Amino acid sequence: GAGVSQSPSNKVTEKGKDVELRCDPISGHTALYWYRQRLGQGLEFLIYFQGNSAPDKSGLPSDRFSAERTGESVSTLTIQRTQQEDSAVYLCASSFTSGGALEQYFGPGTRLTVT
Amino acid sequence: QKEVEQNSGPLSVPEGAIASLNCTYSDRGSQSFFWYRQYSGKSPELIMSIYSNGDKEDGRFTAQLNKASQYVSLLIRDSQPSDSATYLCAVNRGAGGTSYGKLTFGQGTILTVHP
């Protein structure tokens, strides 16, 4: 079946602009996760959703970052007033549930470049 | 101390050899453990999950978990050049608490399999 999809695949924006990144999870997956990977670095957890609630927002770097999810479907990560340090690949993952087995499957990512 | 640490690389092995990748974690309450493979410029791909002490085999891959020692490893038998990638160890705390869904990743070990 179809995997996790993300759009856009690449985004170049000017410093100070707002951006929206979209994630479409695997059908039937109730949990959805956002991570960030800066060049040459490991993955940083940002936020996860169980259904449309977000039990853990602890990884969001600042109040410029927000995310929402509609039901058990699409999620949008919004970055306001982008800064150069926001440049990274933003990865979305989904899993059947946040309970029990937690295999998370990643989408292809959105490469964000802030100029 | 980092939450998840992987053996420093890069690791280079000849084709056909066994590649051994190691990972230690600091949170004794961790319950779920995962190995991801990440090719350059691509998103992480789940290759193994392990939840109980002992070994788990899947084809050429064997994951080993020792919760008492807070140690998880991945063995790749009959290594192939196509196994050349960065291998990421990821840990989840498991049941309870708001961090239920969060994966904490190590920095990764770069593996090169040379013909």
C-alpha cells in the first residue's frame, strides 16, 4: 500500500516568511510523528499526535513552530518567521498506534532551506 | 551522557563479512528498540524492532537486546555493498507518560561494505 507522503519535497524560503509542511500518514495509522534532521546530524523529535490530540509537544524548538492534525489524517507543521537555523529536512512518520508496538514508518521528508 | 549512543564510525567491512553495530541507552525504563537504515539523501527505513531480551533474527539481520546492560546491537551477516548506509539506533520509553510516542535516536554509524 501507499507509504507516508509529504509535501512539498523541497522548499526554499526567505528568512522571516512562514512555511507549511504537510504529511499524509499511512492509511489506518492513528499515530503521527514529526522529526527534524539538520545536515549531518541525528533526528530530533518535534511532536507526535495520537488521533488529533498532541500528548507530547516537548520537541518543538520555539513558539514559532506549531502543528495540527485533522482527525486521523493529514498533519500540517507550520513554522512562522523562519530563521536560517530552521533549515533542515523535516520528516514525518506514522504508526498503527502509540501503544504497544511502535514501529514508525517515515515519509521521504521535506527539505527546507531558509535563505 | 547522551540518551542513545552508537559506536563511533565509520565502520568498514569487506563484502561477505559480519558487520556489528552497537548502541547503548541511558533510560533504564526504555521498552522498545529499533534499527533504521538511512541511505544518503533518503529518509530512514525501519529494518528491525526488538522488545524482549535476547536475539531476533530476520534474514541477514540479527538484533540483540540486553536490558540489564542497556545495550542493543545489530549484526549484518554476509554484508553486501548495498548495505552501505548510516544505521540509526532508536529507543522508546514505552508505556506511560506523555513521551510514549517519542523515539530518541543515536547519531548513527556509517557502514561501508567494500567489494
